[in-house]
Amino acid sequence: MAVAVAHGYLSACGVSVKLTQAGVTAFADELTRASSTAASVAAVLKTWDTTD
């Protein structure tokens, strides 16, 4: 669900991203880390490939 929300938010903001298995896995792994922060999640999202 978090991937869908992140993808939808980025799309609504005009950022087209291409989801990859590696990107989705990194995002899910980061969200489940106990020491995860907003900054660390944002850093993972910044690694997603943009299609612009």
C-alpha cells in the first residue's frame, strides 16, 4: 500500500516514476527498519527512476 501511495503522490506532483522491483524492495525494506526516518525514506524515493 505504501508503494501505491508514494507512486500516486509523486504522479500527482507531476513526477513520473518507473517502478522497479529493486526500488520497491528498497522502499519496503527502509519502511520496516526500526531506525527509519522521513529523511531515510525520502533518500530511497529519490533513487526511483524518473521517466521525465
